[in-house]
Amino acid sequence: MDRSAADGVGASSASAAASSSSSGSSSTIAPLALFLGRSDFSCDEIDAEAKETCNNWFYKIASIRELLPRFFVETAVLKCLRFLQTRDEYTRQFRRLARSIRGIGNPLVSVYARAYLAKKAMELNPREYHYLEELFYDTIHTTTRQWTSAQTVREIEESQLDFVGYAQLYEPAIDWILRCLSTSGPRITFGSVLDGYRAKSNLAVFLRSVISSFAAPEVSARAREIAALIEAADESIPRVELFIALGEKIAT
């Protein structure tokens, strides 16, 4: 499941949620659609009928029993929370959704779920970063534990990929989460992310994303530490590729 697939799931889910709302008439949905094109409105401007329609969507979503479809449908319509809640209130929903991903058993599916949440939440509040830290550290923690599980080993064998090929499937999602983290504010330091990686993992696939996602001066300042981490990293990516990524970043 890649990033475009996640967007496809989200888009189709949003359409299904909207069409299934029994109380949402076209006369109510139309003003909501007009508000979605604006960035300067508050929930106080939305009338009671429109709020009731929007609330109904979220009630229907909450009734979905399975975690994965419920997560993607709710994340797809996350922007609609602006009709119901203040910025501080709907920003708290990001961390709730981030923590719900911990219930997804497949590590590859979960990393793309985290990337999709980062994409949709950044559209709502690009300055919020706490949930992004949680997404990154959860990915490190769960992937490090799950990659050695019998189920994951069996899935790799069934996919007819070697371990390096399988590990590289994670990179687009990890890159996206880290790029969101590196551009959020207040600025997250490269050092804190690197220290978090050192404390929780030795997976080379994460280290290459950490190197590529931050600015060259920050990476250069800790080049010796990174070289030591490359030596200690696993074989999910060949070490020579990690040294190439470090050299290219320093040279820019």
C-alpha cells in the first residue's frame, strides 16, 4: 500500500461517508463545501443544521467496527472538524488518531497509515508537531519489534522480495513523516530526532530517511556520530548507500 493508494482509500471513503449521511441535504452540504475552500472561518460561523449534518458523518464513521477502514474514513474527512471544533480542539484529535494506528498489526500498512495522517493533519494545522513526533517514534518502535516476528518474516517470503527490497518499501512513508516533522514549528531539531533514533533502533532504512530529511548544516554538524550509527546499523540498506547519502548531504 503506497502513498497514492492511501490517498485513493481516503478519497473514496470520504465520498462514501458524505453520500451515506441520511440527514445531510444538498442545501446543507453546499454551504459546508463553500466554507472548506476558506482558511479564515471558525466553527462559530457554522449554523446548527450544518453542524448536525457534519456531526452525523462522524457518528456514522465511529460505528465502523474495523479499525483500518474507520481510521482511513475519519482521516479523509478530518478537515470537516473545522465545522465543529476550534483549532485547539481538533488538533487534539491528531494524537488520538496517531495512537489508534498502534492497533494495526501489519508494520507496512501502519507506516503508510501514519504517512496519510501526517498529510491530512498538516493541511489543517501545519504548525502542530507533537503528533508527528509520536508518529515517527511509534514507527521506529513497532517496526523494530515487528520485523523479527514470524508473521512479518512469512509475509516477506510470500512477497518474493529479499529483506532489502522489503525494507525499501517503507522509505517513502518514513521520508514523508520526517519531512513534515522537519518543517513544522517550532522547529524540531535534527539532534533530537537523531537521538531518538539512536535510543530506539538500529534500522538503516530509518537512518537514511533521517539523513535525507533535514538540512545539510544540521547533518554536517553531527557527521561523525552519524558515521558511527551507520557502522552499527542493520542490513536493511547496504552501508555504502548510507555513506553515499551522508556524503551527498554534506556536499550540498
